[in-house]
Amino acid sequence: MQAVAVAVAVAVAVAVMVAESVDFIGNALQDAGKRRQWPLLVAAANRIRRAVGLFRAGCRISPRMALFMARRFARNILAVKYPGWYRARLASIARRLPEIAQADTKNLQPLASSLKGMADFYCLEYRDQIDGVLAGRIRLHGVEIDFGAPSEIDWKFVRPEEGDHQMWRVKLAHMGYLCPMLAEGSHAQKEAAVLVIDGFRRRADVTDHGAFNSYWFPYAVSHRILAVGSGLLLAEGTGGLAPEIRAPLSDFLRECVAFVLDNLEHELCNNHLERNLAALCLYFSHVNRVPPEIASRLEKDIAYLVGRTVLKDGTQVERSPMYQGLSVASLAVMAESPFLSRALRDELDRKTDAARRAFALLCHADGQVALFNDSWHDEVPRWDGEPAPEGRSFLPQGGYARLSQGSDLCLLDAGPLGPSWNPGHGHADFLSIEIALGGRRLIVDPGTSRYNTGPDRARERSAAAHNGPVWLGYEPVEFLGCFKVGRMAEAQLIPAEVLPPLTIGGVFRDGPGLVARMVRHYPSLGFLVADLWTTPRTQGQVCWLVPGTWQIDESEASAILAVEASGACAVIEALSPMERDTPQLSQWACQYGRHDPAWELRMRPKPVSDRQALLCWVGHNRAPSGAASDGRALLDQLDALVKAR
């Protein structure tokens, strides 16, 4: 076995070197084609580069993931070609499953907190929509579609602007809106929930072409189980359900559970597998008897998942603050699943507590998440638990650091793009920060407005759109389509023990050289940001993004005054030689499917000797006396740190 492992490692190393050589050739061909204006050569070079990127991505997945990916491809083909066989397969699995138990208060008690938490997860988002659903109107991501009646929902509805990832349609299939209809709605609304499901059964066959990417996407089906299951159980615990309502709901849940059991997303792992397993845990925690083979399988899969994707500090491995909130809810359900072993539940309790702490650190004072990587607001409930501690905090495995006092906050992203096997939700936001003053966001991340391939997706994931120190014209990550990644990169936190008090920082080595950033907090005043580039040969740049709710006054050469309608004021002030562009109108996305106006402030350091450096003050007022000399000291420390690497 050892010899085989060595042979495989050597083969992969050789393959990667070949890929790098081919990529170099592709880049050379592309440059030559552009210089000589040969479009066919440019097109050929792009194809080579894309092929190399896909090869790189494929080399990073494990044999286990590759096996499950091959199985998924086979399912996609065979289910469409032999629909009767695939329907019979799922029906056979469903028949062997126990029905969700008739609930009462006693039966609900073991899962009371996580079950209520999961129901709250959906009720908070959809509670104000249940009257609309009663009439066939569905509003998702700020877009409302009127289907005329709950039984007439078009599960194949297409929004042209969503291109190759129909997020609205996928979220429609989550059926999160059914949870408040069942848990809190009137009898008419509960009847309408049954009509939604009846219409789904008529219009959304599991063997339809494209079904597995939308309404029978395992991730969407898992949300369905969590939403309908928690809504049904809470409704029964607070008054019961009429048999004509409960029976079709119970049958539908069993069909969905059968599908997820047959399609666990091991090929994607991460938040997908997490949601699959949480859905199964919620269901099997409320049956009279869990089949031993299913209990054993879930024990094994959950242990694998939490060991691989929930880091020691509680950060979910994809490093998205939004998905961190989803992890908190999912882990809580798993931790209270009575059929799992005591040892695994104890481990899940520890992981859940750590995940909650990490989530608190990744949220602003208003409870909304930071927007690093794929994140947006209102997809998960606001954090309303114990606030993150004031002062300086770290998530060392997750690659995040935080400075805060009162409602002033700075968050720093100094970690990897994401897990090597599937970094699809990562952005090139290395050493980026978010700053809020007085609870108002001032320095923001560009956010995530869509998942489908296109200029918005490309921009929002790029290094150039973020505020970390970058090399002008250089992108460290190779993004392919919606979620695939070719070339990766990774920043690193500077350990607390080598930092001055009330200071956080990170380093990032890629492309032309190494860049580094430190941020020092001056409580009640603001934040000093020190950036260093280790070579003057390629121009460095920082791009601050300020929400359009702030009005910009650039009457002074070194300072920019920002004023909000409420009267709040802030200052972004350069304390070192630099050049800056006139502030440009731009955009950011704190809600999926929507852009909000923003100001883009680009600053470029003036090279000095063998490096470039930029000092910026971001505070309530102008920088205090001594900030510039403090900044030069931070730059000297950064210089010493990077030279020691």
C-alpha cells in the first residue's frame, strides 16, 4: 500500500508539473495572440488555460469524492434514460423507511431546542409571506412571482438573468415558506401547504431533465425536509394536524428522505453534506425506530463530516460567515439526535459551542454577517446570542481576526481561499477588512449578488474588487464558471504573540511578491491600517469600498470625509505618500440578486527604496497625533516579519 501511495503521489506531482508547463504555454499563446490581434490564437489559449484549470481542480479531490462524483454523473444519465427504474428504486427505499412519528409534547422534548431553532430559521425569513403563498405568490431574494394558486407553482420557472445557476428556482424548491404555514398558520394556510406539495408531485418529476440541478437538487431536498419536518412537528406539538393534512406531508417527507439517503453529496462535502445529514437527523430523531443500518451509516458519515469540515476553532471549513450560520443550526440538530452514540453527541456539542462562538465573531453589532467569501444578509437569522468579546479575538484555524469595542468593529480575513477539495464559495479577499464605526458599515466587502457565471460573479470574487493590498493587474486565483477553481492561494494570520496590543494582521505570498497588513485599534477613535508590498517593481493598490449611504467629500488631498444622512461622520485619511483616484460610483451586494450603490476609493503607494507602503487612518475624526509614527513602527514590524519568512 505504501508503494502504491508513493507511486500515486509521484504521478500527481508529474501531472501537476505538466499542467503548469501547459498553462505557461497557454499564457504565452494568449499574450502573443493579443499583441498580434489573432482571435483564434487567443481562443485556443483560453481553452488550454481552462483545461489546465479544470485539471488542477480535479487533482485536488480525493479518490472517495471522485467515486461519488462518477456515481452522480451516472445517476444523471440513467435516471433520465430509464425513468421507471429510477422511480422504482426511490419508491423501494421509501417503503422501507419508518414514518415520522405522531408527535406529542413528551416526544418533542429531546429535540426541543434544536427543533425550535430550525423552525425559527425558516419562520424568520418567511413568516411575512404566508398570506401571499396562500394566493400562489412567492417572493424570494426580493423578487415576487405570482403563479395564481399554490397548486400551480411552476417548479421549472426560469429567470433569464440567472443564467447557468437558477438560484431563484433552487430556493423555491427549498419550500422554506411551508414551515411558518404549518407551524404558525391558519387551517387554510396548512391546507395550502398540502396544495403546494400536490402541485410539486404533479409538475416536478425526479427524472425530468435538469431536475437534479434544481427542484431535486439534494441540497434543496434537504432544506425541504428541515422546513416541512420542523413545521409539521411543531404544529403537532401545539394543537395537532388534521389527518388529511398530516398524511400527505408525512408521505412527502418520506419520499424526500429516501432521495437524500440515495444521494448524499459526498462528492461536494462541506455545507452540502452537512445539510443532507442534518435533514436526516431531524427526520430519524422523530421516528419510533431507526433502522440499525441507517443509524450506523449516519454515525459514520457525521463523524467524517465534523472531523473534516468543522475546524478546531469552530469555523466551518468554507470560511463563509453566512454558511457558518447554517452550520450552527445544522450541528445543533445533529448534537441532539438520540440515535447517535454518546461519544459522537459529546463531540457534536463541543463543535456546536465552538461554531456558535465563531459565528458571533463573524457578525457585526447588528447581528448581520460579514460579507467575506460567498455571503449575503438575511439568508441566515441574525446572531442574537451572547455577543463576541470586546478587544482582540482570533479564529486561528479559520483565518479571521477581530478588533472591537462598543459598536466600532474591524474584521480581517487572513486565511485560505477554502478547502482544497472544494473551494467553490471562496473569494480572493486575502487580507481584506470590514470596518464599522458607531454600528454603521463604512468599509465593506463587495459581497455576493449572484452565483451564475458572468461579469458580476467574476468581479465579486476578484482580488481587485476587494480592499486587501493587491498587485495592480494581477489576480492570484483562477476562477472557472460558478464554483470551480483552478489555481488557488492562501493568506496567513500573524500570530497574536508577535503582534503589538490591540493589533491584528496577516501576510499573503503570491504573484510578484509578498504583501502584509496590520490593523491597530484606537478605542473610541478608529483604526490604523498599515500595508506593505515587498517589491516596488509591480505597482501596489488598495481599493476601499464605502456604501452609497455615505456622502463623500474629497476637498482635502490626504483625507476623505464621509457623512451619512443620519449625521454620522467618518474620515479615511492617508498618512503616507500615495496617489489616489477621484472617488468613483460603484456597487456592493449585501442582498442576493441586488446591487446597492457604493463609492470606490483607490489608493496607490509611492515606492520607497525596495518596498511600497501605505498608511491609512479610518476613524470618527482625523487621525490622532502620533498615529503616523505608530504606523511607521507597524510597517517596520511587518518588514521584519516578512524578511524572517
